[in-house]
Amino acid sequence: MIYDRLLTVCDLDSDSVPRVLVPGESYYYRETVIGETRFYAAMQAGARIDMSVELWRAPVRAGQYCLIDGEQYRVVRAQAKDNADGLPVTVLTLRLSETEFPVKGGAP
């Protein structure tokens, strides 16, 4: 599997006014397919899934944000697992942020 795209994980600094995203580590990833079952289950639950990505095992958690190609995504779910080759990865379920926050220090 080739991880050839770059994302930056951010934390939301809700103490600052206005609230800002604080960039952290960047990781290479690959986009994964969101299956129909998972897509429709999310819809029935009133949730939306816009993207799913896989990266090498990383300390990312739900509630953080990812910057990908100039877009801001909220991490809905972060799942540590082994990929098909038995290697440790993290799978992130992402939703396009409904609110665009300024990025501290500008976009990475």
C-alpha cells in the first residue's frame, strides 16, 4: 500500500478568540473506500462521512482536525488496527468541517 498524500493533524484551541486550529504532526496517508453499509448506517444515525483514510499507526483521536488539500476535516473516529499485510495502521473517519477555523501560523 502506498501512502503518498500528506495530512496535518490539528487541535482546536477553544480558549483563544477566535478559536484556531493549532497544527501538529503531518502524516502520509492513502484514501480508503467507504463501503455502502457503513455509509448508509451513518446516514441512518444522522451522521455524515466524507472521507476515510489510512496512515501508519499514529496518536490521532476523535475530535481532532485534519488539514487535507486546503480543506478542514473533523476526525469522527480513529481506529488502531492492522492492515491486510499485518502492519499497524490508524484508520480515520473524517467529516468535512462545517465551520472553517483560522489556522495558527497560517496553513501548513
